[in-house]
Amino acid sequence: MSTAKTVQELNRELADKINEEALRNPLSPYANKFVGIANGQVVVVADSLEEMSLRLRQIESDLSKCFGVEASRDYSVVEEIWELGKCRASYGPYGAVDRVLKLS
């Protein structure tokens, strides 16, 4: 049985390390930045999610090999976003949507 890690596992581990560093050290080059990772390597450091996403897609077209992290964010906190008449989305670790409930 192979013990080699998948690209997704490598990307996630690197994202965790980057976020831990940014949370520990506000002077980190990653602090309060959006970091794009492809194939286990940092390939983009940007000021906005849109910029990071655009540049990441230009570098690696296979999105299954990509990962993005908002460094300095506390991903252990679950945030709920409400908008009257629309829907409610509950976000868990790494910004993933846990559930969406239609309210109207």
C-alpha cells in the first residue's frame, strides 16, 4: 500500500502551516493575504480573493490540484450569514458551506 500523499492532502497541510504562521506572526508575508496553492506549492499571494482565484486558475487549470486559504483567519469559528428573504448559509472550516436553508 502506498503512503504517498495526494495533492489535496499536500495542499491542505501547506495551507494549515501558512495559516498557523500568519496567526502567530502578524509580520508574516502571508498575514491577511489570500494564498493560492497548487500541487503542494505556494504559487499566489494576493490582497483579494478575486485576484488570488484568477491568478491561481491561470497557473493551474486543474482545480482539483488547487487550494486557497485566507491567511490569518480563525477557521475553527463557524460563521452564519443571514439575508432576509433569501437563504441562510452556515460556513465551517475553510469556508466550506455546511448547509444552506431556504428561508422564503
